Amino acid sequence: MPHPLIDQLRFTRSEWLRGLQGISEEDGAKHLGPMNCISWTVGHLAWHEQGYWLYRAQGRVIYPELHALYGYGAPMSTPSLQAMLACWQAVTQAADPYLDSLTTELLQADLPLEGKPTGQSVGSALRRITYHYWYHTGEIQAIRQILGHTGLAEYVGDIEIQAPYRPE
């Protein structure tokens, strides 16, 4: 059974995906003022997952272009929503075996960068990425409201069933 914090990340991912349901390729590519489009944000979260769980934790990279195109501070662009969702799916599937291996002890270990200690624990990185998803979930819902989408996901879904509190 995965660590309870992994359950929370997976629940968060599922809520983020719920918030993306029904977005057309066209609407996924719309920029509102200085905001990145939804498809860029999908690539951004793929970058974050790859950076933590593949590159830093395992020295692996599936999509080398993610850092330059969707990393923090990367320039605005308009990728395909479907292509970014496929990329995100591949990255998260590749990350899941590592995440499933995490124990309380491993979550307390340093998450190195290029083999050097960073002072950030694996557990802190896990919390950061979980909260990062919630930030962009809200942002995407705001964009969708501005675009006139209706019937959007409301509040947090069925956490009591999908990821209830449980001690480790």
C-alpha cells in the first residue's frame, strides 16, 4: 500500500484531471492577457513531476524539452492540449513505481539535484508538488469560467472515499 501522502498526490492528480474534462483543443490553447494557456500548464506540471520523480530522484529524463519549454519562468507558448496530456500521462506513469516505493524514512531523505544535497526532503517535494497542482487547478477553473464554460467541477471531490485520512 502506498504511503498516505502518495494517496493524497494521486487524489490531487485525479481532481486536476477532473477539472480538465471537456476542454477543447481550441480552448486549451487560448491565452488570456499575460496568463499561460491551459495546455502550457499541463506541460508545466509534466515538467514538475519529471523534474522531481524522474530526474532528481532517479537520474532519468523522458522528455528533455520540458525544462526549456515549460519550466518555471519558461516563455509563453501554445502547445497542443492532447500532446501535453499524453506527455503528462507518460511522465506520471513512469514516476508511479518510484512513488509507490516511498516510505516514511525515504520521505525524510534529501532529494538531490545533480547528485548534490539540496536541503529539500522528498516529503517536502511531495507536498510542494501536491500544492502546485491545487494552485493550477484553481487557475484553470478561473480560465474556464472566463471562457464561459459551465458545469465545471466544484470544490474537492470524493476525498473521503478516494483518499481518506489514514495513519501510515
